[in-house]
Amino acid sequence: MKLKLKIWRQENATAKGSMHTYSLDGVSPDMSFLEMMDMLNEQLMEQGIDPVAFDHDCREGICGACSMFINGEAHGPDRLITTCQLHMRKFKDGDTIHIEPFRAKPFPVIKDLVVDRSSFDRIQHAGGFVSVNTSGNTQDANALPIEKEAADKAFDAASCIGCGACVASCKNASAMLFVSAKVSQYALLPQGQVEATDRVMNMVKQMDEEGFGNCTNTGACEVECPKGISLENIARMNREYLTANLKG
Amino acid sequence: MARLDAKIPEGPIAEKWTNHKNNINLVSPANKRQIDVIVVGTGLAGGSAAATLAELGYNVKAFCFQDSPRRAHSIAAQGGINAAKNYQGDGDSTYRLFYDTVKGGDYRSREANVYRLAEVSTNIIDQCVAQGVPCARDYGGLLDNRSFGGVLVSRTFYAKGQTGQQLLLGAYSAMNRQIGRGKIKMYNRHEMLDLVKVDGKARGIITRNLVTGEIERHAAHAVVIASGGYGNLFYLSTNAMGSNVTAAWKIHKQGAYFANPCFTQIHPTCIPVSGENQSKLTLMSESLRNDGRIWVPKKKEDAAAIREGKLKPTELAEEDRDYYLERRYPAFGNLVPRDVASRAAKERCDEGYGVNKTGEAVYLDFADAIVRYGKEKAHVKGLDESDMGLVRKLGKEIIKAKYGNLFQMYEKIVDQNPYETPMMIYPAVHYTMGGVWVDYNLMTTVPGCFAIGEANFSDHGANRLGASALMQGLADGYFVLPYTIGDYLADDIRTGPIATDSPEFEAAEASVRSQIDAFINNNGSKTVDYFHRKLGKIIWDKCGMSRNEKQLKEAIRKVKALREAFYKEVFVPGTADSFNEPLAKALRVADFLELGELFAKDALERTESCGGHFREESQSPEGEALRDDANFTFVSAWEYKGEPSEAKLHKEELKYENIELKTRSYK
Amino acid sequence: MSSLLSSTIFRKVTMALSGLFLMVFLAQHFIINITSVFSATIFNQFSHFMGTNALVQFLLQPILIGGVIFHFVLGFVLELQNSSARGIKYTVFKGNANASWVSRNMIISGATVLAFLALHFYDFWVPEINYKYIEFLPEDPKRYHEELVHKFEDLGRVIIYVISFFFLSLHLLHGFASAFQSMGVNNKYTPALKSFGKVYAIGIPLGFAFIAIFHFLNH
């Protein structure tokens, strides 16, 4: 396949970026999207052009590092996958592909397609944990039976890989799906109850301070989420937040 | 030849760890506040260690090359984590887990370490549940278990196909709590490029900020390396693209012995290589072997027809299929350990029975499981069990509930529907049992430098059983290192802060800078990946699933030549003081190019077959691995002497006092 | 409490509450208006009551107007915040791939409804206030139906009203279910609630449009 690639190039955090056009020939439909990018970079380097920087690591859809906004969608046109799982068979010979970084004010660009998502980390420092020491002196794991449905729902929320596709896809750059997935995981489990009030208040506060937009329930995040995290979690967080505030 | 002291405590095996804990030195809470510890790597081992050390009161500096600790490659572990809880009442015990692990490792691991691992395994599950890790549960609300290869009990805890992610997020959440309290200072996107020793003790590291290119000095009273394994030596592996040996190799060059480098795990169930541009291989969880049956066609002409696309696997009659694992190993069948399953697949493919275009793939078939589950479900629901359409439909639903995410992943990559046609799989490099040599306290031969998790030579001997890597990482980080490091640090309570302006730091920084400048200013023309790919091919072809003297010698020669060519011809674009991935890669590949040579040398010296290390010269008449206990019941620990091929061998004799050395049999 | 008021979640909850309040009013407004189609007498009775009852006039009416103002002012504020949260815009943004047009363009449907409200106030509310509180004309309990029918004699006005009702419908199509989601209601009843929301969002504006057209055709 022969492709025309329009890619956001930006030298560093302070530089002004712009879209650059490259053409790439000999792309096989069995290649993954990132392998296509590798191929482009090899060719760019041969021509003495700085390769396109992009985040990637596990290349099997679980680490959450890859973060490309492809043809107007986070992680490209396919569903329930990350960029690294997108394969070139989803494109046609002669296609033009627009590749941009995940954009949001709290995700500043570091270089080209690499963005800084440490705002997600900071939200979790604010309360994304159960305060239990790792001493091993806890009670036996089975001393605390947990209803299967709650455990499964907590798992579904916990399957978030922190990639930021929800923020990137949201027209408001809201991080509600991410934060609510974290809040929900603990809210659904008995272990998380003790600190539930503080957790949701602190995490939401940090989210707001980072400068993410407001949720307007468009549902784009849920559709683009590689792990299919449900909007139910946002409703749950809203509930948790309101009751936490009522409690004091 | 020097003997290594592993500092194994005296006494009966079941009491060693308890006695040891009772007798080692402690650091008082007030003094812990005066002590700094560096942890490099934030996977299960590094993350759990950093969190626990910070909870204890030490000042921790944690480093990872990823943009967040949560992305360390432990996250990709799918299947599960072992613990001798015996919740299923199927006869499991600490001893049994210990025994299975030693046997699974083909009797090349240290008894005392493995026993301790089995002992603390139960704490891990308690801990993770307390942290809110959503492990799989049954309808009674209790934890569920499944079975993994090489064992006869169900002791594997799991969280769907995401056990690694959930456990890592547990450790990460414990870290978050400490980062929030200011007890862990987290350095994301930082790569450790050297270890700094002062008066022979590890006192700090030199790092490069991967965003700004800044070279930084960080001092501490002890350094913990938790940087994972070196599977990317093979270029194509199931490791993450960034996984590297650099931290481990740098400490090796500073005096830490490197143990059993050739012990590599080739995982039997990975998605086969599809093309030349492939950058990475994807694992399909071993849990699939619980229900999938592995086969190739019985007749070569059928295999050829399948390869050419003239025949579909589903059209092949039952009697024309060779379920070779069930045939060769009736007792364990499809659940033989990984090394055995991998070699068997290679053997069939080498004989010409491979089923994809490259001839390097076998089938993993769920058709029988679908029917079996479907009938069960139909029976429970009181439906017609002879209606095959209905049975298949019900069966698929069950398979979907169990392995849905794995099936989806397979379909996205291969573009075939594994519910309808058997999966194709082939072995791929997955884990490295070898690594930095450590004693019972997990300290390397450099005082004050510790290695935990996959980075050390670990508790897995020559082969690792499924679901025990997560166990080891968390055991080291949560429950072992935090105790043993105190024994060392007890002598440091009066040392005070370590200065970073000493000549040792100066020298280490200067050497890092000169290496970076050399790459940037090199007038080469070939990319880093060009060399990495070549290195991977040499290692895979000559030091892969089966090895012989001639090939290994050739590998040593070729890797050396490639390394020389690399320094002459490599081209690194960009500048040293900016985000520069090719530069970061060049620094990593440079270390792989040295390790590769030692890897082949180690494989050459060990003329026996054991676990994942199969020497063609040492096999039974049936083609099974043949150990040589009389000559090789030891750990090979290599001391760096300038050139990898000049490394000096130290032996740690392995004593088996609680388990009888036997030929491993899964028949 | 201060963190509560400045929080995004609280803002969206107030947006939801004011929206739901307006929807309740809308339903009530519709019930009264639809009577005008089949009985001038009933319509006049209702209108007379609403127009002269002190509670309605001096408590509910200001609350309602406050609710409308609050809803649209906050709506604009949120929109401004949201559009600045992105920073640099995407060159290609395929919003329709993952979210409906109505959910993404509440500001457009909302602004249209707001413009309509201006006209609507000019048509009914301003003359009414003028009649009662400025010129202090004597109350005629039978004048309302006639005034209503008179307004819809003009084809242009009817067309503007019908178009506005269409946008109102779009606004409600997202707004109804969204309000519940914002308040944390997302459970097994949600699908049913969403269906009811659709019926409401299409039914009420359609009904209003019907009233306008009915009077235009029957004057």
C-alpha cells in the first residue's frame, strides 16, 4: 500500500508545531500501525530527517503508552483497541492519514506525538489507593467474601490502562471517565469504603486543578475507550461525590 | 575457581526465613528517616519495594523509563499468580509449591530461596486483596483459582487475562500513597546509565532524563535494581519495546556477577511471526492450554496443503491430526511446562508439519472445549444436548467469558476468528531466568546494590513455571527485600547524606557523557534497529530453543563482530540534550551487544541440557533434555573482566537437601 | 463547601437540576396549551388562574425566569471552559464517529432555543406584563384564547416557532437522559428512562408545533 501521512511535528514543549506531509510506500496490510511508523522513521533517518517521536512500549494494548489521534479519532478507526493494536488492513491503498497527538491542556506536548500525561498520576496520588501497609499482616484473603457481581464490576473499572483516549476524544477534554474508573474500582469494593469520602473529594479536586474540561455526557469517551469502560462509572462517581459532600 | 557465598541461613528449610528475620539487624524508625534508597524500575518488584521501603520510613527515589510507573511491563502478564493457599483443598501446601517450582526449574535453583518464595506466596494474595486488587471470584464471593502448566493442583489466582495489570496497579497504588506523602520521589522518563560506587559500596546512580537529555547524579545509601529481564536481546520477544538490560548490565560492569545468562524462557503460546517488519511478538496466556488442544497434521502433505491455503484446518479429520503433546506426555498433556511444550512445537515444525506460511506455527484448538462446555451448559439448562448448533453456541459463550479478551486480541492481530478456526501459535522469547547474581538477602556482589524480580537470577532455575514471575516480583518487593536491606543499612545509620560531588560521581558522569557524545558524533549510516535486528537473529538462530557447540561458538564470533561494526557504523540522529529515542535505544543496544556474547558463552560452557537450555549434545534417546547433575549442579556467575568473552566464571554449588534430584518427567 | 461550588461535578449537577426543572415547567406549559386545541373555555380558565394567582405570578414566575437565566448563563460558561480545556485544536476531529450530533451541539440547540425565548417573551410575556402591571387594564378571564389564536395567524411566526420546537427537541433529546446521568442515576432503569426521555423530547415539541399549526389553520 502507498500512503500519505500528515503528522504533527513539534520539536519540543515550547516550540510551535505544525502538520507535515510524508508519503510512504510498501506498507503491508499485516503491519501494525506502529510498525508502519517504524518503517517511516527508518526512511526518515536515511534521509537525514529527525524521526517522528511517539510513545509506545508493550505493543500489545495493555501498557497504555501509545497515544495517537488518527484521522480524527483516538487510537484510530477501530474499536476496543489501542494504537499499537490497530493494523494497516483497516486502511486502503492511497489513503491520507492524519496523525496528531492526544490533545488537552493538561496533556502538554513533549515532542511530536509524545504528550505528558503526568496529570493522571497526580490525580491518583491524591487518593487512588487503599491505605493499607504492605506488611503482609493483613487478614486472610478469603475472610472477606465479595459478591461476584461487585468484584466483576470493580474489575471492569480497574481494566483502565490510563492511556488518555477518553480525554483526547472528549470534545471538552474531560477526564471524567478515567477518574471515575479509579473511583469506581474502590467504591465497589468493601476495602475502599473506609476512605471513600476523602478519596472522591480529593481526586475530583485534583482533576479540576489540572484543568480538564467538564463532562457533558456525550459518551465519546466510552466509545473510544480501548477497554470499553462504561459511562456507568461516571454516574457512580457523581453519586459518590454528591453523597461525600453531603456527609461533610 | 572462587566459591560464592550465598549466605543461606542454617537450620531446617521451613525455619530458615523465620530464623533469619529474627536474627538480622534492624534500623530504628528514627534512623530510617536518615537513609535514602534508590529503586530502579517500577514493575511488580520495584514498585512493591519502593512502596514498602517508603512505608517503613526510608526516603525512596524511584526511577522508571516509562512516562508513569504504571506502564512497567509487569502490566502485560496475563495468566495469574501462584500462591499455596490450598483454597481448593486439592492438597496444595508450601512444600508442594516449593517442590513444583524446583522441579519445574529443572533443579537449577537455590532451595532456600524457592522455599521462602513459596512461604510468602500466601501473604501476597492477602496483601493484594486488602489493597483492592479485583481478583476473580466465584459465585460464593470467594477467590477463584485455575490451573497452570507443570503442576497438578489449582493454585493460580487471576484477574481475567489482566492479572499483571491488576497486581501492578495495586503496587502502583501503594506507591501513589507514598508519593502523595512525599516519601517516594518519583522520576519518570529517566534511564539509569551507571552505578556509582564509593569505597566499594553502591552509593548512587547516573541517570539521563529522557525528555531533556539532562545527565543527573542521584545518591543513596543503597541501590535496588528492579529493571526486569533481557528478553529483548532476541529483538523479537514478548517484552515491551523499551525493556532493556542496561541497568543490570551497568552494575555487572561495576562488579555484580551475572548468573546463568543463557537460561531463557521461550513461551509456547505466542502469535507466530507474520512478516519482516514485525517489531514485537504477542503472547497468548498459558491459561489457554487449560482448554485448548495443540496439534499439527499427521501427514506432511496435509501440512503442505494447509500452508498453501488449499486445505482448511477444520476440514482435517480427527484421525489425521497429531495431538503431539497428549501423545508424548499423557500425564500432563497440553499442560506440560513451557520449555517442554516449546521444544515439542519446534520439533514438529522442523520436521515439516508447521501450519502457516512460514512453516513455524502449530494449532491451538478450542473446538473440543466449546462442545464440552456447551454440552455441560445444555445439560444444566435442561436443553437438548444433541443439538450441535445450540451446544456450540452455548460453548462459545463460556469460552468467551473465560478468554474473551485474548480471543479478541488474537483476532485483531491475525484477522482470523479463533472461535471458528483454530489459533496458530509458536514459541517466542518471554522471560529470562538468568540475571544478576544475588545472595539470600538479594544483594549482589557489589555491597549495597540489590537486585530483585526478573532482574536477578531468580528462583526459577532453568525454567520458570507459569504464574510464578508475578509471585517472585511481589515476594521480593513486598516481603523479602524490605527486611534484608535493613540488615545492610543498619551499618549506615551514622553515614549521613551521600554527597554527589565526589570524584566517583564526577568520573561516572564523565564516562556516561563521553559514551553519549560518541554516539551523537558517530559518522555512521545504519540505524540502531538494523543492528538490534541482526543481533536478535544471531541469538535466535544460534542460541534459541536448541543449541550446539558449533553454533554457539559462531554466535560468540558474530556478536563480537557485530558489536565492532555497531560502534563504527551506527547512526544516531538528533542531539544529546533533547527527547531522542534513537539515542536511548543505541545506549540499550550497546549493552545487549555485550550481553549477547556472554549469553552464548554461558550456553557454550554448560554442556548439559536443563530446562529452557537445550544442548543438542545432551539429550535422551527420545529427544528429551538430559541433565548432567554430576558436573553442572551449580549456578554460573560471571565476573566482568573487560570483554564479555573474557568473563570469569564463579560457581555457586547447589545443594539439594530437601528434594531429591530426579529426572524431570511429565509423561 | 467552596471546593464543591467550583467543582466540575457540582456545576454539571446544577445544570442538570435546572434543566429538569425547566422540563417540568415545559410539560405543564404544554398541558395547558394543548387544551386550547379542543376547548377555549378550559384554556381560558387555566390561563386566568396562572395569570392572576399571586403564588404563580410572584413566586413561581421569578423562579422560572431565574432558572432559565441560570441554565443558559452556566451553559455558556461551561462551553467556554470546555473549549479552552483542549488548547491547540485538532486538524481533524471526527466527532460523529463516537458521539451524536445533539450531544455535541447543545450550545447550538440551546442558543436557538434561547433566541426563540426572546421572541416568545416578546409575543406573550411582554404584552401580558404590560396589560396587567403597567397599564393596569381590567382583567378579562376570556381574553387568553383569542390572543393566542391571533398570534398564530402569521405564517412567518408559525414557521419560526416550528423550527424552534425542532431545536428544542434536539436539546431535550440529549438533555433529558444526560441530566439523570449527571445526577448519578445510571442503573437498570436507565434504558427505560432513556426511552421515556426520547418520547418526551420528541412528543412535547411536536405537540407544541401541532398547537401552533392547528391555530394557524383554524383561525
